[in-house]
Amino acid sequence: MPLSDFSGIIPHEYSQQIIEEATQQSTVLQLAQLLPMGTRISELPVPATLPTADWITGANLPPGGAGRKPYTAMRLAPQVITAEEIAAVVAIPDQYLEDNTINLWNWCRPRLAEAIAVRLDATVLFGTGAIPATFPTGGIVNAAGNAFSRPVVNGIDAVDGVNQAMSLVEQQGIAVTGHSADLGAKGQFRGVRDQNGSLLLGTEQVGNMQRPTLYGAPIAYSAYAQVTNADFVTGAWQYLVIGVRQDIRFRFDPSGVIVNPANGQVEVSGFQDNVTPCKIWARFGCTIVKPVTPRVPGGAVPFARVNLSTLAPAAPPLEDSGSSRAKAPAK
């Protein structure tokens, strides 16, 4: 079958492989609430007010009163999520396509999946680079006015910084459901134990795989493209909604060309240069919900952040530490 006949929708097994590999490398896709989107634009119903209850007292108290119940209001407001396109194009020499000893798909698939994962995380977490207008400006970390994440001002060490960040979320009446951290922060917690001698870093079983946990909540690591204001983000990740359009596609086109968008010049001609351009693209949407809670009826900030690299290293392992937090009780 000619290569040009491979264009179109990825076969199911390939499409699933791409999604799984991107998920393994993207902390956003691991932790956020994923919303399948059947159309480009969807509206997500979000509670705008919370109901209240009150006691039957005063003039309404039976037997003199009628026992009339107090009125309360509930309201839902739509939050729009728009699927935007993310893509990558590579040029593959025809000699690789013609060499049956090389599995082309296994060669390019991880690299394309990683490119999507890195770009998605950078956009959603930090809002860096050119991002779609429908995505939250500044992302979780850099949104103006700390709109989506509250910063930890100081901390004794990395463990204290994480504890403070979790407390900032919990103080608004929201339970922490997970953490996202730069891979470089992993060493801050390795070997640290609580007062009972248990490691702070643990694991939990999810289906057929295990994933790491910190303070009992799942933690997803990735190599952040840049570490500026934070290398650790914690919060209630169900309020980060990632819309996923199930139309991930790729196309091999031996006659395709690649044009430099800066100057309009043709950089690669598939026909002339004996290479085959390969294009892959997907569509994701993103919105961050500021939930109304009894403690913050105007909309709580669902995340907190800390830059662990600016704090002192966490306490050493159990056998080397004399601190009360890291030392196990005597037996």
C-alpha cells in the first residue's frame, strides 16, 4: 500500500498508544479531570452559588407560626471550554521508511508524544509561550493576581513547604487530591520519614500499575521545561478540566512540503528531497474552575505552589537524622 494511503484517522491501537504515552509524560493529563468533547466548544455547568439552610425560629415557630421554611437559591453558570489544536511535523528520510528492520512508528511515536506532553504542561501550568486565547492566561502558576494558585511565602525546608502549600488549599475548604512536581524535586523527599518511621513517598495501586504518592495523595513528576516561580504545585485537580477531542490523527505524505512560517520559504520538499513529512495533531481544551465553598462563597483558589529549589533540603533519612519529624520512635 502506498504511503499516501496511510493518511487519516490513526487505527485504534495506535491512537490509544499515543494517548497513553502522552499521559505518562504529562502531569496535567495524569491529574486533571479529563472531559471527552464531542464538539469543538462545550459548556461546563459550574455551581455559582451554594444553598443555605436555617432553623425555624421566631414568628415562624409552631404552634404560633406556620413553620414556614426559609428560601435558598442555587445557581449554575456555564464555563466554556474550547478544543484547540496542538501539532508537530517531522521529516523522515525515505531510507528509514524503506528499511523493514526499523520500526518507524516506535522510533517517532515517543518523541511526538513527549512533544505534546511537554507543550501541554508548559501551557496549562505556566502559561508560557504563545497559547490559545481560550486557555487560562498565565496558567495555574503565573495567572495574574494569583487567580488559580496561592504562593507559599516561606518554609523551613521542602517538606514544610509542601505542608504549607497543602494547607493553603485546605484553608479554603477544599481537599487536596494530588501534586505535580518537577522531576528535580523528587530528591527532596526520597528517604524522608515521618514520626512513625514511614516514608513520606509511597505508592498506590491504580489498575495494573503503581503510582507514587506524597502525604497519601498521588504525585506526578515530569521534567518541567522551565522552573521559575514554582517546581511544585498541589491542589484539587478535579477543578482543572482538560477537554479531549477523540480525533487524534496523523498523516504521512511523500509529496508534502514543510514551510518556514517565519519567512514563507520551503524548508523540506518530500518529492525533491526524498523525505516523507509526518504530521501529528490533537485537540485539547482547558478551563480552571474556582469552586464556591462555604468558606469562600465568591470562588476559592484551587491550587497552591512552592519553589522547593529555594528551600533547604528536607531532613535526611531516618538513620542519619536527629530531628523529631524524621526520627522514628524508640522501640
